[in-house]
Amino acid sequence: MARKKKIVEFEITDTIFPNKSIGRYEDKTIICKGGIKGQKVRVVLGRKKNDYIEGKILEVLEKSPTETEIGCPHHLACGGCTYQSLTYDRELKLKESQILSLFEREGIEKFNYLGIEKSPNIEGYRNKMEYTFGDEEKDGPLSLGLHRKGRFYEVVEVTQCNIVDRDFTIILKEVLNYFKEKKIPHYNKRNHIGVLRHLVVRKALTTGEIIINLVTSSQGEIDTDEFKNRLINCKEIKGNIVGIFYTKNDSLSDAIKVDELNLIYGRGYVIEEILGLKFKISPFSFFQTNTFGAETLYSIVRDFVGNEKNNIVYDLYSGTGTIAQILSPFCEKVIGIEIVEEAVENARENAKLNGLDNVEFIAGDVLKEVNNLKETPDLIIIDPPRDGIHPKAINKIIDFNPKNLVYVSCNPITLVRDLKVFIERGYKIEKVKCMDMFPRTVHVECVVLMSRVEN
Ligand SMILES: C[S@@+](CC[C@H](N)C(=O)[O-])C[C@H]1O[C@@H](n2cnc3c(N)ncnc32)[C@H](O)[C@@H]1O
């Protein structure tokens, strides 16, 4: 017979990155996912680790005294935001202290810490959302929104989400109503039967251009003409729908894989404008999700690079070529490497659009492509995905022996792991600045300037 799990109650005494809370019960340390310092919680105890016990928060019994805001009505059900109940100043302080203690824990010290920069907007800042079709409860009516916190199958209809522009909510409601009327079923992730899978919406916040991508299985037919007309005739949408895609995806995993991509209306990209430059963005190209925050982030990178002219700059993990193009006036030549071909095509077109002829983009994996780079860089910019730099790639990058490196990171855990390698191999951490690209969520961006220690 399975042993009954122990349920305990305690106050959260600390919150560490990323979104883990610590408390004590009797003489034991308990670490749980979620929670805010000062909350009294009911927790079910799980596995014993070396020096702590894993716990799962079942219920918040008492709010923390720091929770003074009402925030978004969905935030307890939806897994997207954690800090909706804090004032923005408290959220920034919390994030800052979490990042600094990560650096301290790894023994990374003696750098110039330049603080945390606010996001220009804390509401309506997101320019891209990936919604899932499903039901709010098993066999309930069709729903479209985000996964319920900690649940894989249930979907919360996030019609009052406050971190997206209002057009996202209008499009969500219009699409949901349309498919409810048509009685088209969602794709059931348990038995892999059904049709509707995802709805991806991207809105360039500086130009108001919108692209929409409907993702379904191939188990049913959609009247794409009718679907498209319903959206383009929706008067409530303030922005301008410039393109609609219809994607078929029969893969068993929940990620969006493309078996067939059809442009059913308009053109396949939006144009966003940042720091005076134009960027074409296609549905599968990476682009910072906080447009106005991206201006601040790239300005920090530009400040860290300084005004000294560099000859050769490498922009590794270059996406649609944003950083490469922003740095282009300060160097002879920039070479970007990016794995998503579509993003590289965007980057090349963007450079043309912006009249820049000293930027070059290579499509491929950084790990492999750095072997083919022949020029010696003065400066390397690294902006990897959440997993950080591949352990073999990091050594190849350091072998170029650049005078300076700027590391832009969306995951401080992998950032500090990678910084230790740079330090071991002769680099000094000069400056660190945090940028809150993701208000109300647990995530933070960090920018780090490193310089080679001369012997
Ligand atoms: C955090 S984004 C940065 C993009 C860009 N610097 C920007 O600010 O828009 C990371 C990028 O790395 C790309 N990427 C992921 N793994 C890669 C790899 N092994 N080699 C090259 N690029 C990769 C992703 O497609 C994504 O565009």
C-alpha cells in the first residue's frame, strides 16, 4: 500500500531564482516551486535530497505582506506570471537580489554592478503569444489560452491577460467563438485525436502589423477562406493584420512542428522598428518578446561595447540580426551565426533594408560554424538560448582570444555556469547590468561585459 504523503504548513523565508521558495519545517529545509517570501503555505512533502526536502505548494494559507497588488485575474490559475501581486518596485528588487545571490553563490565577484533597468511598460508589453486549444476541464467546452499552472491538459482562457496588447485578446476571443460555432474539436493530447492545436499571434508594437498562425492536425478540414475573412473583418482589432498562416502539424509532441505551412492571406512577416532600424520578422524567427524593452536591452549592449572602433565583431546566436546591425556603425565588419535559416534570411533582408553592407550572416550551429571563421575578432557578442553556450562551443569561442566579450543572457543559471569557464580561461567580469524584459514573470535578462586579462 502506498504511504500517505506528509502535509505540512510553514512560512516562506526566502525566494531564489528561478521561482523557488524556501521554508523550514521542524529542523528540515523545504524547497518548493513557486511562492513568494512571507506567504504561509500548505505543502505536501516529496523526495528527500542531500540537504533538503522537495515540496509542492498545495495552497497559500496567508498572503505575504508584500502582496499589495490585485494584478491579473488569471494569475493564480495560469502558469505565465508569478509576480502580479507585487508592486513593480518590489518585483525589481526581488529579481535583483536573486541574480546577485546567484553570482555570489558561484564565487563571481569584483565586478561593477550597474543595477536593474525597468521595462518601459509593465502591461501590454508582449509582442508574441502562443495559445493552445483544449478544454478548461476534461470533456468541457472548447477553450483557447494558456496551460493551467502545473497541468499539461487543462487550458485557461486568458481573456484578461494584462501583459499582452489588447488585440491579442480580441483575436483569441474571435478565433475561439468561430471554432465553437463550427463545432470543430481540439486536438486531444491524451489520445491524439482532434483538430485544433495552437494559435500563434505576433504583433509588431511599433508598426501595429499582425501575423497569425493557426496550427491544426490534418484530421479535419478548416474553411480557410471563411476563417481568414472572419479575422480581417473583425472591426475591434486596432492593429493591421498583414498575414495569416495555416500550419498542419501531426507530430505527437506539443511543440509546434511544421508538416505543411500555407500562407492563406497577405504576406509572411511583420516589420518592427528598433533604434531607428527596421526588422522583418517571420513566424518562426526569434525576436525579443518585449519590443520597447529590446530598445533598452540593445542600448545596454551598445554602451558596454563603447565608442572604440572594432575591426571584426562576431554576433553569435544572432536571430534576425538585431545586435549585429545595431553595432554595424561601430566596426569594420560584423559576422552573425544563427541556426534558424528563416531568421538568417530575415537578417540578410533586414541588413539590405537598413542599407548596411558590413554585416554578414551564416546559417548553422555555432558549435560547428565557428570552426570556419577565419578572421580574428576584437569583440564577440554572445546571446544564446536558455540552455546557454554548448560546453564545447564555449572553448572554441574563447580560443579566438578576443579583447572583449559581451554576454547577453535570458537565463542567469546558465549564465553563471558559463561565466565560470570564461574566468578560468583568463577573462575578467567587468560590468553586469540586469534588464527586466519580462515583467510579472520570474524571468530576467542580464548583460555582462568581459575583458581579457593581459599577462
Ligand atoms: C536569445 S535568442 C537571441 C537572438 C538575437 N541576438 C536577438 O537579440 O534577437 C537566441 C538565438 O539563438 C539561436 N540558436 C539556438 N541554438 C543555436 C545554435 N546552436 N547555433 C546558432 N544559433 C542558435 C535561436 O534560434 C535564437 O535565434
